[in-house]
Amino acid sequence: MEPPRDPASADPSPLLALQRATHATLQVITAELAGLGMTASEINALANLADGQPRTVSQLGAAVGSRPTTLTSVLDRLERRGHITRGTRAGDRRAVVVELTPSGRRAAEQVRSTLAELERAALSGLPPEAVAGFHQVLQALTEVSS
């Protein structure tokens, strides 16, 4: 008699596998960064600002995969914590620009470091072609849902 199959080990659709991997990754990231006291959305925003380049709310929304109106509450919380400032762009007062403060840069560096370590741990045993294929799949999924 064959043992019952574990539903989690069944061959899922790629999207279900991605969803499961995303959930597991977010759990690890939020546990590793618990000391920051931030939500996954706040961590995502900081990670996308970690290069120090100012972004408009629209640009940041595209980078984090969120509508600018949805991103507003995340930015409100980061601003209250003193991690970001919002201002206008010279020549276009309608465009709100988001920049990291010194405390935001420190928090963003901690986020980026944690993400880099997780990536190294997860991907180090894979051949470069597999990682490149993974990036192609992610790009295709991003484009189809845009």
C-alpha cells in the first residue's frame, strides 16, 4: 500500500509554488528583521529605496508592485518613524519624491543585507542558468500582470 501523498509536496502549478515560496520568504525576512518593528510592505519599500536614489511615489509603487494610493499608508508609517521624507520635484510640484533619511538609510541597509544573505543561502547551490531562468519567469509574470 502506498503512503498518502503530502499535498505540499505535490507538483503545484508554478504560480502556487511561487506563492508558497513568497510566503515562506516573507516569514523569514520579517523574523530576521523583527527588531525593526516593520511590516513586510514597509520592508519592501525600504529595500527598493536602499540604493539612495530618490523616487517619485509612482516610481516606488511600480518598484514594490503597489498602486501609489495603496503605498501612501506605508509611506505615512515610514515617515512617522523618521525613515523617509516626502517633497516635491523641482519643476513638477505634482510629483511627490520619496527620500531616505539617515535612520532610513541605516534601516534600508539592514534590510538589503538580510535580503542578500537569504538570496545567497537559497541560490548558492543552483547553477547560474537556473537562476537566469528564474529571473526570466519572474519577468514574464511581471509583464503579464502589468
